[in-house]
Amino acid sequence: MSSRTLRWYYLPLIPATLLALVCLLLYVHAREERAAAQASSAFSDYRSETPGRVHHITLRDLPPPYATPSADAGSRVIARPAKAWPQAPTGFSVQLYATKGLQNPRLLRAAPNGDVFLAESEPGIIKVLRGIDPKGGVERVEEFATGLDRPFGVAFYPPGPEPQWVYVANTDSVVRFPYRNGELKALGPAQKICDLPGGGLLRGGGHWTRDIAFSLDGKTMYVSVGSHSNDDDSDTHPAEKARADILEFNPDGSGQKIFASGIRNAVGIAVQPTSGELWASVNERDSLGDNLVPDYITHVQPNGFYGWPWWYMGGTQDPRHKGKHPELKDRVITPDVLIQPHNASLEMVFYEAKQFPQSYRGDIFAAEHGSWNREGRTGYEVIRVRMNGGTRAENSYEDFLTGFVTPEGEVWGRPVGVAIAAAGSLLVSDDGGDVVWRVSSDGRGAGK
């Protein structure tokens, strides 16, 4: 074949090549425009997360349903890169606290004596983390109880300095173990207190975590139970019975009733230590677009209705349930603090210690496990919600502990649990790296 023939042979391919190049350039330009618009709006992703940055999302910011496609962008957790480290605000330092022998570390909860209980959900173990060694690590780790069924929530009863029981929320029940301050092993076998709607795994299998808390007077036990689905009509799906609720019981497990409803998945619950009000950190529904529906943190009103599955955010109807339950529209409560959609907000804790600056006293820390269903990753951090010394939060939050995603978008850490150590530092469990981090104030006057 001559060179002339060869040139004519490739000529028909030139328009297709140019077309492909133009399409590629348009695609890149569209992505850049979308990222720029997102960066200047109330919504953002990991690339703009930085300690101290404030986020403020209002109902006016919410787009209509399906304004963007719903993504499926699950993260594959990689080993922590050599120079990667969580970033905290100026005046705070971050250390690895527990690194050896942990498997799927999830919820953390501090006991009255300063020990920290850790739920390892997959192996069904509750561990106790004790003390801080001279290098900032944990002094001792012991197995408190084994043989549990995907344990998550942990609570001490009665409330106060001398608990007699450790309550554990399995995925299908609440059990308790006899306990005295300082015990590293359960003093007896598990006693079942009550059954819970059980089962569930993500990706269509339902929410399986159950958290547990007691009222300040010790008369009420609260248990959060997430929905079985993303948006099934609970009128016609028996699997949703007593789910997407926060339930209440007597401490002996009797008297079950619904405390609040329409809460798709209150992964973390906590009682505000001054007001005694119950608060919740909630995962909202998916598949309505990148920026719907915001996750949230809120105080929970008795008999309150928060919308799921028919409504969301103060009376906006989910288009998948158009025309259903119009009588509920005016009952839908708007949460206190709107968080980036799909952040996966998990455990929360009120900061009542004295190590951090005074401005942090009473504020909320919450672990954001990170999105799997948003084009631009969001979450993968710990956030701070200001209470301003009172019992109500302002509708904003700020990034506190970030850096669990590389600049290229690879995930190496996923915060789950938060607890306050005896000395006032913040402990953060990371089930991506199977470690627990410790954040402490280094005395350089951090925090506003």
C-alpha cells in the first residue's frame, strides 16, 4: 500500500476523532463548571473540606428532585498513604490512639470512670480502652463481652457516677451485663431486655445499627431503629413496622412505644446534658440527586414526625409518594442543622470536658462516615456544631477533623464513633483504617 493510499485510508477517521475530542473537552468543561458552581454554593465536597470552614445549608438552597442524576460512587478504602494524616484546627494535635488488634471499630462511649467502650460490630465484640500512655496511645485494651450480634449502641445504667449495668444494642435486641466501675470484663452473662426489629445490611438490605441512650432521670430508655429501605411506603411494607423511628422503653425493656417517627436512620443519639432533650444524628434518603436530601442533626421532639418516607425538610413531598398523606405535611418538623446530603452522619457527642477552649463547651462533635452515592465525595470527616453555650444549635456546622481523602479522591479513613476521653481529648474511631485517633488541644489558644 502506497503512502498516498494510506493517507486516504485514514481520512474517514478524522471527523470521528475530532468529534470524540470535542465531546471529551465538553465533558471536562461541564465537570469544571459543575465543580465551580458547587464550590460557590451551599453544597460542596471533600476538596473544600478544611478545619474551621463553616457550612450553612438552608431550605432555600435545596434543588428540586432529580436536578442531578443519582450517583453510585462507592469508595474503596486504601491503606493510609505515607504522608497522610488527619487535619485539625490550629491549636489541636492528632495522634494515633489505638492501632493494634482492632476489627471494625464502630461506636465509642465513655464510661463514668473514664474507660471508653468500643463496639466492634462485625466480630460481635465490646472492648474497653483504658488510659493514655506517655506516647499518647492507649495503655490497655480488653474484651468486655463477645458473641454479640452486630453490636453498636452502648449505655450505662443507671445514669450517674455508679452504674450497675452496661446496656448493648444488638441489631435485633437490647441486652445488658452486670457492671461496676473499672471492670474490664462483664460480671455475668448477657440478659436480654427486649427484642428489636432486626436484620438489615446496606445496599437494599436495610439499616442495621441501633443506638441506645437513657433519659437523665433514668426512667426512659431510647433506642434508634433505622428504616429497612430507602423510601418504601411504610403503609404497605410490613418490613418497615417500628422502623425509621426512635423507640422508647422502660429500663427493664417493657412499655415499648414510638418516641418520634419519620426519622430514616438516627445512627447516633445522645441526651443533651443540660436540657435533658434527646438529639439525633440522621442519615436521610437517597436517589433524588446529588444535593438531596440533607442529612441532619437535631433535637428530637416527643411524638415528633420528621417526614420519612412521604415528606422531607419541613413539608416537601417526596415525588415517589406524590399525593400520599397530605394530612401530614404540616406536621413535618424541620431539623435544627442541615448537613451535606449523603454525608452519612453517624455517632454524635456533646463536649462537656475542659481541655478544649471554653468556646467548645457544650458543642456537638459528629462523625461523618462519607458518601457512596454522590458524584463528588463528601463527608469522611468529623464536624463541630456550635451550641453557643446553650441548648439549641445554630443551623450551621464546621469541618473539624478532615484529610481522610487524598487529593485524587482515594479514601483511606472513615470516621464512625466519637467519645470524650477522661483527660478531655476527643477520640475518633475509624473503621477504614481499623484504628482510633485522639485529638487534643495543644495549649496554643485554638478555637473560636
